[in-house]
Amino acid sequence: MEIPKVKLVPTPETQEAKEIVGYKWNPIAGTRHFLGGKPDALGETEYPCCDSCKKPMTFYAQIDSIGDNYDLADCMVIHNFVCFDCFSVKAFLTQTNTL
């Protein structure tokens, strides 16, 4: 199953939060957040299988690094997967194109 892609845009609500969003040196990193669609830098053959039912999991969301102060291992993203049969989840870090 593929969920339609929904772009997510960070909207920090405090001055402190506004100061941590984004990168001084990279205009792409920190902007690659979305629900559904296809994950950046992963093919469907790389999707994890559910530990319980052993079926391929559905890609659910990609969450990017936040910014310079909360960088995930050189601008990696978190790929999140869900099994809609068992409702188990898996997540892992992946390096994607950042420039």
C-alpha cells in the first residue's frame, strides 16, 4: 500500500524553536519532512518486513534533521514504517541527497 504524499512544513511556535530550525550551510537539509509517498534514497526492496507477520511494511513518514544544533549524523533523515496488519512500527536513519 502507498499512502499519498503530504509535505510537512515546520512551524516553530516560540523564538527558541525558531532559532533551531534550519541550516546555515545547507538549504535543503531540514526541509525533507513528509508523510506517505516514497522515501528519499530507498527503494521498495529496502523496506523492512514486520517482525510479527513477515509482510513488507508501509512507508509512513520521513522526518528530516531539524537544524545545525540537532543534526542527525550529517543531515540524515528518519524513515518510519508501519504494518497495517499488526500495527507494529520500525524506524531507521538514512543518508539522502542534501546538496
